[in-house]
Amino acid sequence: MVHYLYMSSLRFILALLLLMALAATAQGVVTLQITVEDTQGNLLSGADLYVGGSYIGTTGSAGTFAYIHSESSSFNLRVSKSGYETKTATISSSQTAVTVSLARSTAILTVEVYDENVAPLRNAIVRIVGPDQEKTGETSSDGRAVFTLNPGETYQIFISALNYRDVQRSVQFTEQTEPIRERMLRSDQFAFRITDAETGQPISGAEISIDNAVRGVTNADGTFLDYLRQGNQYDITVRKPEYQTYSTRQYISGDQQVLTITLQTAYHSPFVSVFDPDLRTVEGADIFLDGLLLRKTDVYGRASLNRLAAGTYLLEIRKSGFADYSEEITVSEDSLDFIINLRYTAVPARVVVEDPSHTIISDAVIAVNGGTGGMTGADGSLILSLTPGREYLLTVTKDGYHQTETTISIPAGTPPESFTVTLEPGLNLPLLVVGVVLIVIVILAGIILVRKRKGRSGSTSSGRRKGGW
């Protein structure tokens, strides 16, 4: 019974399938074999297929797709693939096979090249290599090279420029790909490293010259970066005031990027020559350097500063009778002789004013070289501060005395001196007038007296003559 029921069901299913097949045939069901290829006849997989704007599928690895439809009239088949131009074909309802050929589409790829300072780099060579094409271009003044390529492919980009390191990169190119930007690094960058030969410490501020042209100075790390073409020879000079000048002719090999140079401390032996204000040599002056007594000047006023490293020092010179001298000096390979002119130290000079009888005169005014000097005290003296080796004109005045001028000088190296100025008394006009008046009165009185006596003598003589006669 069970077996009978199973066989009956099986017959029913087969009859139903047969009826469905007959119905489909009656309705015109068609299988369209779609093949997609490029213009070279190469089959294209991954092509998207659309009918009436609706997506129906994608070609497989063999570039084909079977489309089953029951269209009663012709329809449009649209085929698109990245990197290719979209194409639309009109298909009849009974058509069973179609081959669609897609042409490659093109788009613009821009490559922008910059130098190490992010400035446009001109004349860089840009080479683009893809599966089916290779193109080469050169960057213009704006650093750009423009290429027309087929999108949808992977391209290798090679960039080269003189004195720069080559650049290579890969890009999956589409119509939406942004410009490719590359910054080139110099291949000829060369580093100088300058160190102290004794301590090994870096030397900053060392001046680097290449082929007699100053290129720059080292930084705090003792390094200086420049650009030298490899495979060439250069004259290299390094200068630093505290060190001996270094010079060499150096060949820069292909793999050399750093040159280490050690500088030797420079020692010098300059002289100090000391003169007085009259340009005479000063012997026995003490020479101090940075507070330490080195030596004394010889009979020629000279002293050697033996074996000094280049640099700045405090020079001090001391000598009795002269003002102390202090100055910062810079010792270098150009330092041969330091010429020093000392000034005399002012010394006290005592000026005494008196009259011809050696009586001291107080409150006498003393002018020095026409300027104010001072006034003598109760002891008739005035202390002046004068510089040896110079002449001074002293003008001394005092009421009742004649003004007096005298020239004095103090020889260098002598002990303080005392100078005496004598004032001559002047005429006292009131007293002179009184004296003259008294003299006149005395003279007039004498004349009157003489006349009176003569008158008396004449009268007596006349009386005697009358009586006698």
C-alpha cells in the first residue's frame, strides 16, 4: 500500500514538471549568452550587466554571463567596467548570444614633485609603468608632470632627479585618484663634524669653506650640513679663532656622507709693548693676564705672552707712577704685538705763597692753566693734584700784591715736590696821597719860615744904620 502511494506521488510530480516546461516553452523563455571582451579580444571578467536599468549580474572569469529572460520585444543591455567606457547594446527578444567589446577609458594622473624645502622641483624625470603601457615625462617649473592613463590599473611610478634620491611607489589608478605628491631628498647631502683634538668635544661656530667659498658654520653639535656631489674632490678649510686652521683636499666617495675633522688648539706668543705718555718705553711694568702676574717689561718696555691658546683674556698693567691699565685682548694667529700707552698718576704738589721777607701770605688765589686751583690756607700753602711730565702755568693774586705767574712741572718718577711763589707788595694809594700832602705842607711851611726870617733880618739892619749914621 505504501509503495503504491509513493509511486503515485512520483508520477504526479513528474507530470507537474512536464506541464511547467511545456508552459514555459509556450511563453518564449530565452537564454542569452553574454560575452564581454576588450578591443583586443581579451575576455573581461567583472563587467557589470544591466537590463532596463536593473542590475542582472557580472561576468565571470571567462568573461561570460547567461541571462535567462522571457522578453517579448527587444531590450537594451548596458555593460560597464572600471577602466573601460560603458557601452549599451540593443538585444532582440529571440537573440541567444551577444559579444560586447569595451574600449579602455582614459583619465588624467598628475604627479607633483617637491624638493627638501617643499618647493616645486623642476626637470625631475617621472616614469609611469602599467600592465599595457609605459610613459615618461619631465616636471615643469611648477613641479608637475601630467599623464593620460587608463584607470582601473595598478601603475608603478619612478621619479629621479639630479642630486636627489630616486623615489618609487605604486598606485591603483581610478578616475577619482588625487594628484600624486612626492618630496625628494637630496642624495648629495654631506655632513661635516668638527671636534676638539684634545677633548673630543664638538666645536660650534667653526667656519667651513669649500673651494675658497664660505659655506657656513657648525651648530651646537659641531655639525654642518652641505651638498657635495659624490665622486668629486674639494678644497676644505675649517677656521675657528681658538684653533689652528685646518685645510685639506678631500675626495668624496659614493658612499661617504660624513667627514669628521679634529682641530688642534692654537697657541700663540704675542708681545706687549708699554710706553709712557711721551712714547718712551716703560721698564719694570707688571704684566697680569686674567689676574695672574706673568712677568715684567724689559728695558725695551716689552714682555712676551708665551704659549697662549687663542681666545679672550683680561690684560692688566701696573707700574708705580702710572695709572693702572686694564683691557680685554683677543689672542689669535693675527695677534703679534699689543701696544699699550700708560698715563701718569696725579701726585700732590704743595705751593707756598710768601712775600719778599718770607712772610707767608694766606688767602692768595692760585689759578692753574687759567682754571680754578684754590686758595692758600693759614699756612700760606695750597695742595694741588698734578700729573707728572706736564707743565702747568700758576697765576697767583692777592689784594695789595702784584699778580705773579710762574710755570712748574713735575718730572715722572720723582717724589712730591713743594713750590714757592713770592708776591711783591703793591703801592698803597691813600697812604701815598697822604704822604705827598704832608711833604707839600712841610715844604710850604719851610718856605714861609725862611721868608719870615729874612724879613726880620732886614728891619734890624736898617735901624742900626739910621742911629749910627
